[in-house]
Amino acid sequence: MAEKKTILVVDDDSGIGDMLKTLLEFYDYEVYVTEEPEKTKTLIQEHDVDLVMLDMLISGVNGTDVCSRIRENEATANTPVIMMSALHNAGPKCKDAGANDFIAKPFEMEDLIKKINSILENPNS
């Protein structure tokens, strides 16, 4: 049996974090949720995270800055990141910050699972 993949959800909306945790666990992922973007790099390393779901705006912190810091840190640089936002035209900014992919809120869970599976199967694409 394959080892469960670990996903870290970074979002300051606890409702979204809880919903994603429940749904992703249904798809057999191990899920950690934080509302504190400054802990992202530490949590990636502590929990050997396979993928980060990162909101673009978190408690006054720009998620693109968090993504850039993930990419600049040698220990976390290769961790795939999917950024999410309800802001119009956020996708290109997120990709420029180093995100592997982007999903607009609100999103269909099926679309998110496809993106997650694609990235976990081909992390360098």
C-alpha cells in the first residue's frame, strides 16, 4: 500500500481550512491546516509535506511572498505549491511567485483533486 501523501493548507479562513481538510482526507491525503503563513516553511519540514495549498491573501500577508520564500529556502524549494484566490487575475501573479499551479475560488473539488494528483505525479512539470 502506498504511503499517504501529505498536504499543508495555509488559509486564514478556518471554514475553508476545515472543509479542505475533511475533503482531502476523504481522498486519503494526510492534511495539516494553518492560519499562520509565517509557519509554512517550518511545517513543510516538520511534517515532510508533499504539497502546499496556499491562499494568496492570508491575515494581511501576501501569499506570493510566502511562496517566494518557500522557493528561496533550499529545504523547501522543491515542494509543490498550488495557490488559490478569489481575486481576479491572481493566477499569473501566483505563477510568477513560483506556484506550480493556481485555482480560483470558489472551485470544484473535482478540479482541485485533478490538479493535486497531476502535480504529485509530475512534481517537476
